[in-house]
Amino acid sequence: MAKHAKHRRTPKEPTPPTPARGVRVRPLPVRGAVRLNRAADIWHKSAFSAGVAMAIPNLTLLATGHLQYALYTSAGALCALYGHAQPYAARARTLAWVVLGMVASVAVALVSSSLIASAPLLVLLASLLAAVHKTVCDATLVGPPGNIIVTFVSASAFFVPQHVGDVPAHLGIVLACGALSWLVCMAPALIRPRGPERIMTARALEAAARALRAQPGPGQPRSGPRHATATAVNAAWHALFLVRDRDERLERLLIRAESTLAMAPGPDEAGRFEIWARDLRKGRPLPLVALTPAQRAELLGVDADGGRHRPRRPSPDRPRGFRAVLGRLRPGSPLLPIGARVAAGCAVAGWASMALGVGHPYWAVVTAAAVFQANTTLTWNRALQRTIGNFLGLILFTALLPLIRTGHLAMVLLALVFQICAEAFISRNYWLGSVCVTPMALLLTEFAHHLPASRLVADRWIDTVVGAAVGLLACVLVTNRRATDRIETALHRVAAARESAVRLLAVPHDHHEAGWARDRLAASLIELREAVDVASGEWWQRALPEERVALAEQEGHRTLASLVRRLSAPVMAA
């Protein structure tokens, strides 16, 4: 009796509040901040796309003797770094918005530069624009490289001597190179039109295989592997939902990966998933894997009696498009304190750089903008990584000065090499990518006019230290107390999604209603874990409701497994 009573408890029941223990001070790590990770699986796509988009206009400028416009061509070319994880239809929209955002940001910077002579005021405007970039990029979930590229270009443009009459021509260069970036990033669709969806599905299969190989022993929690698999599966379904004519074979593979959330695997299931993932990445033909009748009904829109209904699609109550973005920017959003941090930290860093007599205060603005992350711990990591990376990058730049001074061709080629290497290394650790980003940024400065190497290196180093220190200080002082509030909101959403799922499990249900309940519960569990991770990294923070979170995740994953089990059953390999 007591055993059954234990399982009747739901998050809807009132839970005693966690006793306040004052402020929690979290230690800031060092070793973990510099540890190398595995390289991203698609780093070469963004690296070579940006390389091609930058090589064509810059070599053209070199041939015509107009390398002073390299900042504007690079502004458009760097747009090619975005959107590579999205299906091509969604990528086309994302890249168009990124290009327009880049043009608008550069326009604000160039007009300000031509009309305003006060350097402190330009620093303030660059800082406010950097805050807008951070907030909008986080709200739109644009993905890596996020706000830093647009902030880097626009902050530099604030301090480029400019005449109002030249602004339209310079913006035309940015727009033209942005259009070239769009074409370069969309070109692979002619060869592998379903490449992004295949990669997302492969990631879900690989996550499921890892979860199957890491089966815990008796009494050990499974929330870790389940969460990783649910996150990968949810991301893959989101990618497929963006495609109008979805590939049924990919959907079937994704359903098989999803089924591991609920059932004991066969002895060869993990190996089978890894083989399918490898075939997906290499573009090989895929099997039409077997599904249960319930899975087939939900996927294909055909029920057991031959009736028709709409196939699997996103939950109708899930906000999308502008409505979702506006929801993330509503009053009380946890993104707003982060935007305030960026504005304050960048402005103070730029002014401090000017007070020290540095001739490039926008570097301090960019450094401060780059170090701001979702919480204090991540900001500390990024500040440490950027400082180490910039220091090593300055050593590399100094060592290559004899080659750089040989002529503009060497400078253009080195900038391309640094761009590709930065994308290759930055996913392993930010400091390693910064080793290549630093000399590339200095080369862009050199395109416009030569400066003494000692002054250039000294300015960059001072701006790095000032920007990182001020950015970290602003992150500590401008606390994000809404991070804990976000946990409470996420807990309520998990409770509501689980309650709806439990009601559906108690009675016969429509497959689509159960599917939507499964998707809502999975998404709410992912959001809860993200909220906890963000709040856990705040240095000064209220005590977290750890027991309530653990209970919500345990019961949520158990209910999610029951839903998946109802919608699927073990099937033999096709």
C-alpha cells in the first residue's frame, strides 16, 4: 500500500518551500575552463563557407588595390558562419535576417561615426548596440557564433573615419558580400538537399546509442542519459518540422531513437544505431525501419481502420516565429538582465580603455561583449579563455610579422587561414579558437593602414585585460536573480505537462494527443534542466529548490517513458 501511495504524488501537491540559506557563493573553476573538448562534427561547413565568402571579395579588392574596404567585405562574408545546423529552407530565412541585421548594425555605426566626434559617446552607442545584439540573438536562438560577430564588426565600424556621403556605398558592399554568403551557404543544397536533417537525426541516434551503452546499475538514476537523448531527439524533430516534404525514413529512424527513452534495448540496438548514424553522415541509402501500428498511425496519418488524419506535427500550442521571440523578450524575461550586463560592462570597458590611452577602445567593448554568458561561472570561463587565447594569439601575430610585412597577398591569405583554423579549433575550446581570431582581427586593422607592431600588440593586450576584467566585474555586480524565478516557471510547466500526460495515460487516447503530450513534457523537462544549469552557475544566487527539481525530473522522465512506451513497443530490425 505504501508503495502505491508513493507513486500517487504529483508535482501539483504543495511542496514546502526550501529554507533560505542566504546567498550561495559558487567557486570559479580554472582547470575545467581550459580543458579541450571534441571538435564539432560540422565545423568544416562554417569554416569553409566563411573562407570562400571572404576569399572572393578580398582577393578582388587586392587585385583592384582597394583593400581599405576589407572591413565592409568581411562584414558580409562573416554572415556565412550562421545557420549551418538548420535545414536549407530555414537556413535561407536565418541567413537573410543575419545579413539584414549586419547591414542595419553597420549602418548605425557608420552614420554615428560620420556625425559624432565624441569618442566616449561612440563607446556608449557601441555598447548599447552590443546589448541589443546579445538580447536579440539569445531570443531568436540563432545559434553559434551568436552575437559576437555582429558586435565585432559594428563596434569596429563606430571608429572608422567616415563621411555621410560614403555610407550608402559602404553599406552596398556589406549587402553584396552578405548576398554572396547566402549563396555560398545555400549551394550545398544542390548536392545534399537533406544534409542538415540527416545530421540532426544522426546526432539523435548517437545520443541514444550512448545512453544504451551507459545503462546504469540497479538503483542508479537514468535521468542523465535520458535527458541527453531527449534533447537530441527534440532538436532533430524541431529540424524536421521545419521541412515541408519530410523524409519518412528519417522520421522512422528518429522514432526508433526516441523509443529508447522507454524500453529495454536489444543486445545489438546501440551498434545498429551507430551504423545508421554513420550511414546518415556519409549520405548512404537508409533502410525503411519497422514501426509499431501506433507509431505508424502517428507518423503516417493512417489509423488501424484505414482512416486518415494529419501526420506528426508540432504541438498546436507551441509558440513559433515572432510570437516565440516576443515571448522570450517579455517583461520579466531572464534575458533582460544579461542585456543590462552587456551594456554596462561594454561601456565601462571602453571608457577605461580610453582612460589608459589605448587607441582602439572598441576592442575592449568587443572583449566585454564576448565574455558575457548565461551566468557568472560561464562568464568567468569565457573571460579566462579569451585572455589566454588573445595572449597566445598576440605571440603568434608577432612571430608572423616578417611574413605579414611582405605584402598584402600574404595578409589576405593568412586572414583566410586564420578564419578556417578558428572555426576548426573554437569548438574544442574558446581559448584555442581565440589564438587564431586575434591575429585575424589585427590583420583586418592592418588592411586599412599600417601601424607600429608594438603599439598594435600593446593596445590589443590592454584592451583584452580591461574588457575581460570589467566584463566579469559587471557580471558579478549586475546579478541575474531572475535565473531562480525561471526555475519556478519551468517547474510549473513540467507539472502541467505531466498532469496532462497522466490524464491521457489513464484513458484510451488519440495518438496525436499523446504525441503532443509527449513533446510538451520532453520540452518542459529540457527547459527545466537548462534553467537549473543557468541558475547553478550564478555566483551570488538564492538557494535552489534542488529536491523539487530532482523529484520533478524523476517523475517527469518516468511519465515520459510511459507515454513513449504507449506509443511504441520493441520492434525487430528491418
